[in-house]
Amino acid sequence: MEGQMEGQYEHEVEQMSSTDTTLPQSVDTAGRSSAKHTRTRKLTSLAWEGFDNLPMSADGKKRVKCKWCLQTYSVKANFGTTNMLKHYGSCKWRELEIFGGRSPLDQSVYREKITIAIIKHNYPFQFVEREGIRDLHKYLNEEAIPISRNTIKVDVIRMYSRERDNLKRALGQVKSRICLTFDLWSSCTTDGVSSPYGSLY
């Protein structure tokens, strides 16, 4: 009886040793699944602060919408957020909200506009120093910095030099002949005025 029991025990051990003990690839030795989990990438770009995610469109493209002007952009993983950043920095509706309904004053543009007005209407340089003009500009925008007559004189000369060079380059690219005509006349204040006219042949 004892011999029969030992033989049966050895037979069961052999069956156990021949059984495949390889674990499935999806389960590790601790019984946990080894399948890879996709992690959601953290959005760190500044552009995402100004855009809302939209539901996936019918064509399978992901799109976002500007929080201020509601303009939409297509988002692709391999293109980054360059277009979104450009729009975030130039959105006029965003600027209006941030600055209380008024865009920040660009001093260089402000000075150039005054320079053009002085040249176009033949104003004296003292025009920018007159109290009424300064009060008007300050009322329209408190960020406006007053300009002196010497400053505006430098701006006028700089604009003249710039436009003169632009004209030279434009004339240098003309392939045909140019005929220039000058008309001399006097204004009501007996100031002499020369008016050039040009024709292309």
C-alpha cells in the first residue's frame, strides 16, 4: 500500500512539472497587467491659456477656439502651437479686454502720425508744443508723451531721408525713360512753391 502511494505521488509530480507555467504576457509575476497606459501630455505652452478645446470634428481633426475673438485653429501634434502663439499675442479683442477697452499706445507710431500731419498740412514745428494740442492728445490717451519742437524736427528729417531713399530705389527699378516736369507758382502768402511731375515713357 505504501509503495502504491509513493508511485501515485511521483506520477502527480511529473504531471505538474510538465504543465506549462508560462504566464500571459499581459500579466507580470505580481499579477498586475503589463499593458502600456497612454498618459495625457501636460499642456505647458502659453498659447493654451487663450484657447478652448473643441469637440473632435467629423473629419477627425482636433480644433481649438480663441477665448476672445472665437477664431478657430486646427491643432496637429507635429506642428506645435506657433500659430496659436502668434494669434495670442496679436488678438485685438484680447488687448481690448486687458487694457479696459483701449489698446496700448505705440509711441513710435504716435510720433510718426504727428510727423505725417506736420508735413502734409505744413504745420510749424511749434505745433507739438502748443498747450491745446498737448491737452487733446493727453485726453485721447494718457500714455501719450509730449514731443518738443526739436524732436519733431529730427523725425521730419528722418522721414524725408527714408522716403528719399525709397524713391531712389523705386526709380532705379524702372526700365523705361522718365520725364520730370517742374511747375513754379506762388501761394497767397507769396511763398514760392515748386511742384514736380513725372511721366514714364
